[in-house]
Amino acid sequence: MRKIARKIRLIISGNFVWIVVCIFLFFVGALLFRSNFLAIESINCKTQYGICTDQETEMFYQFKGKNLFTLNQNLVKSLGERFSSNRRVFIQKVFPNTLVVVLEKKKPIVAVKMDVQPRGVFLVDQDANVIEFASDTALSVIVIKEGSAALVIGKSLGEEFAQAVQIMSLVEKTQGVSQGYYDGNVFSLELADSTKVFFPLDKNPQVLVGALQLILTRSRIDSKLPRIIDLRYSNPVLRF
């Protein structure tokens, strides 16, 4: 009889524990999914340069009142990625009531304009994405020959143009050149000593600019600078 009574007590105590656990999980679930305890009350929007504009912050207000725990982060990201000026969108949930949105802005590194464009420039990032139009800029400028590419805000100018952007950025840093020319699959520029340089757009920009620096260093040692440096061939062509 004692053994039977002990078994009954064990069964009752075990069931009691499970009942307590189930009740606890029920209340936790109700707290997470049904109550207003985790409703979004505050939205903190910022970029790598500081706080977002009022327009950028307000577009996320539609998520106010939503459950922070169950909020689909992909919906928030897709909303932020609609703006062509945003490179990436990061989401952070700060419990119990704050949604943090970080917009990584595209950073223009060169300006672009058509050779027949009377005024203004388009600002372009490292991936050749056209970010915005500006009346003036302190950035180096790539002039596009008419018909070589179309300038549309929010669109990319393609992989070849991205190569030209990287070359322009590197040459500006190493040689102080502030303007280059894009014509289809060829990028060219003129150095301070009037030497014209032609670059292919299917090779590593760092290797090309490194080769240019080596040629210029040797030429200056020999006190004989070429008029033209053509890097489009496996062996650079120099014309004096």
C-alpha cells in the first residue's frame, strides 16, 4: 500500500509541475503575443552621419503599435531600401518598446556629367549608382561622351563604369587629377604634365594605377616623360 501511495503522490506532483509550467507558458505567450507590453512606442532612425531626416523617420511610423517581438524585420528593411540613397538597412529591437533603424547611406565619391550637359553634375558612389543631382561639387568629375551611358537617379551605370569610378578615385589620390573621360569601354585622363593616359575597364584598377605610378617614376628618373601612356595592352604602350 505504501508503494502504491508513493506512486500516486509522484504522479500527482509530476502533473502539478506540468500544470504550473503550462500556466506559466500560457501567460508568457499572452504577454508576448497579445498584450500591449511589447507594442512599439518609439522608433529611433539614424544613419552613419547622424539622425535621419523627418521624412525618413516618419516612413517607419506605420510600425508603431505593432508587436516588437513578432515584427517582421524584412518588411522594415524593404521599406528603407526603396530609397535609392540607402545602401543597406539594419534593424535592432530594443525591448520592450523601441525599434532602432540604421540606414547606411550611399557615399558619392565622384561626380559625373555628359559632355553636352550645360550645368550641374550627378553624384555617383563606388558601385556606380547614381545618387543625386547637384548644381556644383568639389569631387573629381568623369565626363561621359554622349551616348556612352544614361544618367538616371537610382540606377547603376554598370560594372565597367564602376571600374572607371575606382580608377578616377585612385588617380585623384596619387596624381591629383580631378577630371577623366569615359567613352564606352575606355577611360582616359590627362595628368598635370599633359601626359594622356588610357585605361581598359576589364582589369583590376589598383593594378592599373600601380603600373601607371611605376611608369611615371621611371620616366621622371630618366627625365623623359611620355606624351601618351596606353595601358589597354598586356605590355603598356608609351609614346614620346
